[in-house]
Amino acid sequence: MNQQLVASYWAAQRRDMVERQLKSRGIRDPRVLQAMLEIPRELFLPDESRDLSYRDEPVSIGHGQTISQPYMTALMAQCLELRGTETVLDVGAGSGYHAAVLGALAAKVYAIEIIPALADVARSNLETTGRAGNIVVVCGDGSAGYPQHAPYDAISVAAAAPDVPSELLDQLDDPGTLVIPVGSLWDQELRVVTKSGGQLSTVVASFCRFVPLRGTAGWR
């Protein structure tokens, strides 16, 4: 299959994902839909898993980690209500796909990954896809945030915590929004925590299942 046909094939897969998996489930933010339509998710998966790129499910990226289900990536991004001027902290960078989506929606993204090999993969994937311009990938304990560049207008956590880490709340700007899965190791709820006027409010956007958040404020 020549390069043009390959590109057309993956573009069709993305269009189908947007229509069948996202719009049909209530993803309405046009900027989120456009980012999901443009970013080549297949290039953020290992070669042997590329045929699973647009399945309606998480996919292993090695090291006991996964790239989230497309709908969950879109839902988390939509919950942050980004307008393009924000500085965002992405906790659990994985292979870099979620950071790429956030980078298309915000001014600056700091993506933190606790596994060194995956941090390297994320950097490489973002460079390869031309998405590295406003995204910095660092290796570290994301459960404790990344205080060097706090406060953040928005924080997105792509791993399940036993509770909302106080360190992340401290690094969230006012106003600001934090999206994080919280619950047991097996089942969680996706919480959207909003800080405004020094007060915190929380709503549950969905029920979900993520890999455990590792680190001092995660699962040990």
C-alpha cells in the first residue's frame, strides 16, 4: 500500500472514530473533535498494536501501561474546557497521545511520566508527529505534580488515584479545573474538580477504569 493510500486509510479511521465513538456519546466541543480528527493516534502505539489504534478500548503501550480509550481522552479534554491560552499539567504522559491532544487545545503543556522509557517514547512520538512545539515531557512522580511551573490552569490525570492528591490541588490555579479518575484499583469515577474563589467543587463526569497512579500520592 503506497503512502497516500495509508494516509487516507488512517484519516478514514479517525473520521469514523469521531462520528461513532465521540459525537454519538456527547462529545460536542468542536476544538476537541478537531484535535481528535487531526492527531494520528496510530503513531502513538507500538508497531505491533497499530491495527488497534481506533478501537473503542484502551490499548497496551508496554511497561504495564495503556493508551486510553479514545472516548475517555476526548471526555477528559472536554471537561477541562480549554480555550487555547492555558498552561496544563498532564499527569501520566504514557506514549504522549493525550499530551498531543491537550497541546492542540492549550498554550503550554507539561507532561510528566514516572517511567523513564515511556517518557522517552512520548518525546519521540511528539517529535515525529510534529506536536512537540508547546509540550515539555519530563520524567518524574506525577502524583506529586510538577511544582516548577505551577500553578496550572488545568490538570489532567490519566491514571487512577485512591483520592485526589492534595499536591495537585495546591498546584491548581484559581480559577482552574482538575480531571482525575478516583476510586479502587478496579473501578473509578472520573471527577472534575473546579477551584474558584478559594472553593472546590466536584462533579462526576463518568465511571471509568484506568491503570493505577504510581508515586507518593498514588498506589504503592
